[in-house]
Amino acid sequence: MLALLLALLVVGPLVRLEGRAFEGGAEAFGRMFALPNIGSTFANTLIVAVGSVAFAVPAGTALALLTLRLPRALRGIMGLLPIVPLMLPPVAKVAAWSYLVSPRTGLINTTLRSLGIGSGGTGPLDVFTMTGIVLVSGLSMTSFVFLFVHASLQQRGAELEAAAAASGAGPWTVLWTVTLPLLRPPIVFATGITFLLALGQFTAPLLLGAPKNIDVLSTVMYRVSAEYPVDYSLGAALALPLLVVGVLAIGVQRRVLGDERRYAATSGRARIVGLRTSWWAVVPVGVYLLLAVVLPLFTLIAVSLSPYWSGRIEPSTFSLDGWAATLADPATGQAVGTTAQAVGITVLIAVPLGYLCALALLTRTRVPAAVRRLIDFVSGLSLALPAVLMGFALLLTYSTPPLRLYGTTAMVVVAYVTLMIPHAIRPQLTSLMATGPEYGEASRASGAGPLATTWRVGLPMARSGIGVAASLVVILVIHEFAVSVMVTSPGRRVIGSLLYDATNFGTAPQVAVIALLMVAITTVGIVAALLVGGSRALDRV
């Protein structure tokens, strides 16, 4: 029943969508290849994916290694590095970088021109280019790679590195012959996830590519979904390459990562023995924090306090008028209310569903292996596929007969639950794996039934994972942008779609205020995760 429910939620919309692509003798593919600049669209999609991976994987891996070399006095403070970049939703980062590196009014450009670097009224930098899209996307994804690699480093010992150093190997020899080979699983996993995220990258191409008509598959699909009537056949044809790549990536990932024992955490007492610390490690870590957090956040605050954005910070003109106007707007209150309602219901549905899936995925349960593999595959499908593809499939499924949910909060909730299933599973599975089977066996041996054992033993022992899963769902739902703008109607916005509307039709201060509201809500979710799961909650995810 659980596998059937997951299949209806995740696979059903995808099958229904792709069925449209083959209607009428698959004529939709002919129309797809007849679209203007479709060749450059495919090329741009691949360039963004490969470029983001080439930037994020080396940068994230290097940062994770450098944090272990930080001086002890700073290691605690810099340990916040995995957390701080998550406080800025991707759409807020992209909006901030558009204010920083816009050719005419970008803060960095106006500063450089005032210093005599560049000439005229524009430049010398331009974020509205393919290079700008790749760099902003790669910078955002660096934190994901960092989290995977950093968690692996924290969960294992450094005995082998210490032994290599004691045998006379230098730091670079230890890195290339011991450390990096040991990090192969998390690096391979992070590379696959980053590639899939970048392949369906939506936020940066949509907001930064529009001024110069730079399109990728996700932005073309969104424009198809925004037209009325929606051409679902054409959208399905555009989605098929992304779907094929996503399914293949899941298969490769499962093949490379192997069984659940890959997730087991072992930590030796020699975890930091033999690792040299250096104050030079502070420099790249500080630069990353500056680019990923400080500059975007500072810019959003400055823009939100300005009466209009001219590319120059003038404190004498700062006021809270932009905040007052945005918060007084009924659309803002409606979007925040819908978001809060959707988030609450999503948590109440996704977390228990994730707990049941986590139980089914444990090898010690009596779930048949074939059913377990099916649940594992289907539950991870929405994670591996681009969000814009899932959004298009959900739009078709729940806005056409027999289910007409478009324009309601229910459609938003169903979409969010479908996307959040894998994120609700992993933290709870980690907690259940860490407890072992002994306590449940003792409870059953004492006469307790399955429900009593779950209520009195299983749930209390998985409390940390449940709390982290709930907090993670809150964070990621607030971060979600692609699906939000596709499944919401003008009369039923969430905060992500409100921000996109403000970007197109509002003022710069209004955009900055809404982005900062998203940052504030995300911060609350992260703090909740830390309070429930401890200081290493995000690593445990």
C-alpha cells in the first residue's frame, strides 16, 4: 500500500505527463524541434549543468577540507559554515546578485566605475550573461557539496591520514593518496546531485537570462505552462530529456553508493590527530562567506531601505517605507498566510509518511526486498528530477479532470508533499539505523504489539530525526521556487511566487523586502533544526 501511494504521488503525474508527448503520433516532438533557438536552449542547459558542477564540486570539497585546518580558536565559529548559506534561499541570492552586478546599477559596477575601472554608464561586469548564470548557480550549489563532504569528514576518523603523515608523507601526498580516495563516495554523490540540480536549474536562468533571452529547458517549460491554454504535449516533449537523464542518474547513484551501510557513521578518536592547522585556511573560507552570504544579505538590506535602487548606497535616504508598504499590501499577507498553512499541512503529512518509508527501507524489517527497492527508487525520484519537470507534471495532474485543484491551497500542499518525501525520509532513516533493532525486539519480547512498540520505543528514539526532518521540510518548502510559480494561481500565491511577481511588476525595495522575509522564515527553520537535533543536525541529514 505504501509503495502504491508513493507511485500515485510521484510516478502517476510523470506517466500522465509523458503520455501527452506521444499523443497524435508524437507530433509534439516535431513542434519542439521547430521552436526558435531550440538548439541553443539544449546547449545552454548542458553548459549550465557542466559549468555549475565544475565550479561547485572542487570549491565545496576544498572548503570542507579547509575547515578541518582552521585554527582551534576559530573552528567553532567557522563550524557555522554549513548553516549560514542555507539561510539565503536561492531566489534571494539571485535577486541580490542582480543588484550587485547589474551592468548599469549594480553596486559592484558603480563602485568599480567610481574607482576608474571601466568606462561609460555600464559595466565592466555583467551578471545577465551565461557566465553570470553559471557562476551564481555554482556558488549557490557549493554549499550542498560542502555539506555532503563535510559530513563525511566529521563522521569518520583520521587515523589513516595520521598514519600516512607518520610514515613521512607530505600534506599533498596525504591528500591525493589517502583523503580524496576515502572521500570518493560523498564526492560522487554530491557530483550527481549537483549535476541534476544544475540540469534543471530554474531560478538563475529565469531571473538572469531574461534580459538577454538566454533560455534553458526549464525556462522554456515554464513559459509553456504560463500560456493559456497550456500546451501539455509540448511541455512533456521538453521534459522527456530531463526525465531520462534523471532516471539514469538514480540508477547510477544506487549502483555507486551501494546499500544503506554506506551511510553508517564511524568516528575514531584520532579524528583531528595529525591534521595541521593554519591561519591561511581562514582566507578562502572567509571569501566564500563574503560571496555567499555577506554581500548578498548586505545588498538586500540596503535595497530594502532605499526609496529606489540606483546602484549607490546613500544612508541619508534610508527609511522603512519600503517595509511598511510591502507588509501593508494585502497580497503579502495572503501569500505569507498561504505559505504558513501549506507548510504546516505539508509537515503533518510528509513527516509521518517519511517515517513509514524509513521503516520500510530498513533491511531488518520484513518488507520484501523488491518492494523495498521500489520504495527507495520512487521516493528518491522527486529528488533526482528537476523541480520544474515535477511542477509541470503536477500542474497537469491537479488542474485537469478528474482532479481540479488549481487555485486552491490543496494543490500547493500536494505538490510540496510530493517534493518533500525524500527529504522527510533520510533524517528519520538515519535515526532508525543508529538505534539498532535491540530495543524494539526487547519491547516485543515483553509482550508489546507493533503499535505499542512504535509509540513507546520507535518514535521516542527517532525523535531527533523526526525533528530534523520536520525542520528540513520547512526550510526546503520556503526555498522552493520553480514549483511554487507553476502550481499557484494569481489569487493563491505563496511567498516564492509573490517574489517572482514583484520582480516582474514591483519595485526593487519590494523585491528585497520579500526576499528578506524568506531569509527570516528560513532562519527560523534552521534554528528549530539545531534546537531539536543538536549542533550537528544538518550534518546528520
